[in-house]
Amino acid sequence: MRAVVVGDVLLDVDVEGEVQRLTPYAPVPVVDVVSEVRRAGGAGLVATMLQGDGHEVTLVTALAEDDRGRELAGLLPGVRLVAGRSPSPTPVKTRVRSLEQPIARIDEGSAAPEAPEVTPEMLDALREADLVVVADYGRRLLADEGLRAALAEVGARVPLVWDPHPKGATPVPGAVVTPNLGEARLFSGVEGSGVPFADEAAIRLREAWSASAVIVTMGAAGALLRTTPGGLPMVVAADAVAEADVNGAGDRFASALAVALGEGAAPVAAVQAAVRTTGRYLADGGVNALGATPPAALPGADRDALAVVERVRAAGGTVVATGGCFDLIHAGHAKTLAAARALGDCLIVLLNSDDSVRRLKGPERPLMPEGDRTDLLSALQVVDGVIVFGEDTPVEAIRRIRPDIWVKGGDYDAADLPEAAVIKQWGGRAVTVPFFPGRSTTRLAAAIQRVS
């Protein structure tokens, strides 16, 4: 699709270093720089994300005629740049981190900007769009009346997603607006927290902005969608991601939402897609992983699970895995999974595919398709990831993720488990946890059949 991103471009600099001492004159950490990464931020980050997703991207912005402005133009390969002149210096945001923990952020060029130039070419670029994402970072570009009129016109025929800013312009009527909790509180004047606050703020903002929809992004709690003043809001929960770098998460959400709407998805489905995409972005390492080659995945594997494995292993943690059909999840399964999770720092479930279950259990099984079984397992707090495999045994899947501990429920002997020999190849161990008698999928299925 032809995506047009409109907004302010910043220069983002990530400085990674090591802290091993303090200065002699004050308790201030000394950072020995190990690496430095420079990238286009703000609207430039949104354009980079969409271009990486395979879309034809045009970035409509204003650039300063300084060294950093010229540098930004070179940090957007593959993106068509249509830019007016900004009379203000290029804003720079530098994040300083040690062992991936933020230490400080240094902002340059943050003084009140002068109004940038908007050219006819910038307005013409909007007319070619299949979708538009506005990334307002408060640099006065979106206050230009001619640009606003062009955005309102294009928003009447294609999806227009507007990511607002506390110092930015009011969204044009008809836009789908995506404030975060802090922005929703500031713009609406509503006080409080949680879903009740987010819904009340969304109702007020939708009316104040004449928006087609307001989506309040709530961080780890997901997102709340409000399309009408009456009725009920839709809340889409997010999967938990431990120790995530949330830089760029709002940009990832807005870009994914616009793509889903551009592909014809209804608002609810589009929000669900955006929440999933943002979760994958965070699980994969966030902005630091952009442009990196994703880890090789098993056929049908969930990349979120593989990202969990890599993150835990990189931190020196213990990866635990177990497997099975999990055709009807019952109390015995729940206790076994909880016992397995207690043995390490993450639990990955290797799940038999539908074809694999049929070969093992017969043509009447599975009772639930693999998608439903995956969703049920993923919803359990003790499960950190699910990978589907198509073989009769999980041996090949185990070789790919190389867990430290393989868990089976029941009274198995090592000779009965082909997995036990495999996991020993890298120093892992197969263990069993107590079996809980009286709980079985077959028995539960028979009981359901009797009462149905």
C-alpha cells in the first residue's frame, strides 16, 4: 500500500556504555561508550517501520538546513522524502544506557520552534495515499492551515490515524486519534486511572475533536476503543512483555493500526492487530531490533515465544519447556504447568499441531483446533510462550529452542522419553513433576458428551 506519514522528524541517538566508576568530584556515573546508534525518530521512525513492513512510503515533513537535517535525509533509505524547510534547528534526543538500563536522556533543539515551510509538493503527496499516519511531535508543522485542510480532505476517503502530542495541534475532524494515558488526561481534563478513566476521556475527546474514533493506549493494559458516545467501549488486552524497552511503541501501534484499517479491517479488528503487532515489536527488542534479521522460526512457530527464549538466555536465565496436545485444558494440566514454570525463568509449551494430534489420538481428535489451544495456553499466567510443531514427537522443536529443563508430568522413565537423550546433548535435563490422578482429557470429553 501507499502510505504517507506526515509529521516532525527528530534525530534519535542511542549511546550504550559501561559504568564501572563514579567521578571523583561528585557521585555521578562515568559512562565508557561502547556503541552509538543514530536513527530517524518521530515521524521518521514511523516511516522506517512502514517501509520495513514492505509498504511504499512517502514522508511529508520539514527539515532544518543544518548538518543534522542533512544526516536525517540519509537515515531514511527507501523512503520518499517530500520536505519543506524548517527555520529551527534539528531536534536531537540522545538516550544514554548501561547494560540496557537508561541512565539519562539529553535533548537538544527543544526550544519553541518557528513555523516551518509547507510546499505545494507536500500537499500533492497526500493525494496519492492509501493511508495516512500523522506523527505530531509539537514542531508546528501540523498547525499549518493548508496542510490541515489537505489532511481533512484525504481523511474523508482513506484511513487517517493521528498520534497526538501534548504540544501539538488539534487533530482534524474525522481522524482516528491514538492518545496514550498521559495525553488523554491532559487533553480531556479527566482525572483518574484505569479503564473507567480511559473511557470517560475517550468519550470527551471524540466529541471535542469530532474524531471518527479515539483509541487510548494503556501500555501493558492494552488499548481502549471508543467509536460512539453510547454503548460500550472495546478493551483489547495486551500480552505481558517483561522488561520491554517501550521507546517507539506508540509509533508502532499507530502505524500498524493504519495498515489494518487500510486493508479494510473494522475498527475492533484493527485495534486487535495493532496491539498484537506492538507486542511483537516489544518482545523482539523494540526500536533496537529494527532492521535486524529475526530469529529463524520453526514452521508455524510463534515468534513471541522464540523472543522470550532468546531474552531469558541472554540474561543468563533458565529456559523450561514442556509439551503435549492440551486438547481440553483441565486442573491436572494447570498444576503440571505451574510446577514446570517454578523450575526456571520462563516456560515454553511445545504444542502438537492438529495433524499431529490426529495421528496420535485418532480422526476424532483434536476437540479444539490448534489456534484455540494456543490462545488458551497463552492466556495462562504461567505460560510465557507457545510453539506449534507438526511431528509426532517434540524432538526437533526441542533441538531448535534448546531448553535447559524438559518437563513431563507423570511417572516416566528416561528410557520412555526420546527427549531425555536429546536434551542431554547440551547439558540439559529431563525431569518429571507429580501426576494428578483423576484428571484426563478423555475422561473430561466423555463427561461432556454424556450431558450434551
